[in-house]
Amino acid sequence: MEAQRIQIVPDVAVIVPVLNEADNVVPFVSELESCRTGITWEIIFVDDDSQDSTPLVIENVAKVQPNIRLIRRFGRHGLSSACLEGMCSSMAPYLVVMDADLQHDPKILPQMLHALKSGAFNLAIGSRYVAGGGVGSWNATRQGCSRLATRISQILMRGRKVADPMSGFFMIERQLFLQTVDKLSGKGYKILLDIFASTAGNVRWIEIPYTFRNRQAGQSKLNFSIMMEFAILLLDKTIGRIVPWRFVLFVCMGCGGVVLHLSVLGILLLGVRLGFTISQAVASVLAMCLNFSLNNAFTHRDRKLSGIRFFNGLLKFIGVCSVGAFTNLQVAGYLYRADLPWWLSGLLGALIGGVWNYAVSYTLVWKRR
């Protein structure tokens, strides 16, 4: 009879989202293993379709270290969603989230685990902003941006006083994660902040100091895209239950189109002396092109169109918005003839046209493949 393989559930699962981290994988695993003192754990790398040799390096390391697993994602991206996918794939009672760039110090992992096993806490946070912690060699600008983001994040903290809610390094009890996971948005890049924003109670946390270190290889993840994801998380957790965050961004992008429309209309009508109809038509088309480009880059960045699909999407968007403009005029005209004030008629017409443009373009232009 063939012997059955007995799989032992490890104490800890270390979830590591990676993107183009080939040079960091081996030193990261080596340092992590050096901190393991009587702890059984698995390391789960979640790769968002790296364009370098990151998956291959992980596979080679896993051949000699069977406690290493790799999840490769295609057509999906985002630090928070990568962490969620990795955490859901493990049965370990304690889950760690940390980066592979060697900026998080694994030496505090045994201290985190001891705190959770004591039963007094179900969440241990690696904190840069409690006594004994630090940000290393950050310059004044980066320190200022981090402090500002930390203050802004307090909006979502439900009154909890956490020194470093933006930390990307923490250990959570699996039971707490399972109680919270269906409420998490999976948006943005700070899943810890999402956990606090999504949980009304039950969180008993401790902050353990560590000093944030310099990245050893690769490029920093701190860029405009990351800041955009932070803004999306704030929108989703504050007004997301009332107004979809995509609609808020859609309206904001539309404001840029309004500015361009009025500018072009004024130049062509007053400067070039073209007729109003031609000037209005040119201004409208250019405004639609700008709106489409902005929404493609920001509002629907996770469904971004490129190549020939960009131009096909643009034509569809212009068609959708043309119907929206016609609807706007018809509704506003009807309300004005019904003796509503001109400003209210115009506002309601614009609102209905905007909702049409958002809803139809969302399903027709940026439909998920």
C-alpha cells in the first residue's frame, strides 16, 4: 500500500506580495530562516505577473525548501488583494504580511508570535512610530508624507489610537482575519488600514517597534499609483456605501473635461471667430477625449484599455456621452418648461446625463474581460 503523506499545518504563514523582486528573494528567505527559532512556518509568495525572473528564482529556492509556495496572478494586481489571496490560501493559525525588499525586520516575528499566543492580543503590528522604532535614513520629505498619510488614515480608524496604521508589516490571528475578510475592500496598498476600517470591534492590537530599513534591490513601490490606491481606499471606506468610489472619480475627471470644453469654446468662438455650433462641437469632442483618457488612467485603472482597444473604447465612449448629452438637454428643457428654476433644471439634467454616462460606459466601455 502506498504510504500516505501527512501534511502538518505550520504555526505561521508569511505572506509576501512580490513584483519584480528577483534580486531580493534569496536574501529575504535566508534572513527569514535565520530568525526561525522553534517555529514552523510556510512562506507564500504572491506574484503579480513580474516581468523579471522573480517566479523562476522562487521556484528554484522552493526546490530545496519545501515550506515555500508561489501563487502567480495574471490579469489582477494590487498589494492588498495579493495579500488577501495569500492569506486565504493558508490554514496556519497566524498570518504575517511583510515585503520581500528587506525593509521589514524579521527579528521581531518571534516577539509578535509570542504576543498573539499569549491570548491578550490578536493583532501584532510592526511599528515605526512607537518608542524604539524608526524610519532609518528617510529624508524630511518622505517622513512628512508618511506622517501626513498616517494622520489622514485616522479618518478610518473608528477612534482607535494606533501609532502606525499604515504599517505594511503585521501578524494577525487567522480567526480574526476570517471574521473580517468578507468586509475588506481589497483596494489600495495598506491592508492593515483596511482591516481596522472594516472591523467594528474584536481587535486587540499591540505595536512592536522596529526600524524601517533601506531597500536592498529593485525599485520603491512608493509612487503616484500607490497614492492613488490610498485615495481609492479612503473613498471606498468613507462614502463607498452611499456613492461608488468610481462614480466620484468619474465626476472629478468630468470636471477636467468641463474646464477644457469652456477653454476651447472661448478660444474658437472669441479668438478664432468660428461660429458657435462649430466651436461647441469641437470643444465637446476634445472634452470627451480628455474625459475618456483620464477615466481610463484613473477611474478604471484596473481595466485600463491600451492599443487598438483604447481607440475602440474611445469611439464607444463618445457614442455613450453623445446620448448622455442629448438626454441632459431633453430632461433639463422639460424641467425648465415645468417652471423649475433654470439652475436646478440644468443641475438635474447634468446629473442624469452624468449617471447615464458613468453607468453605460462602465458596462460597455470598461467591461471586465
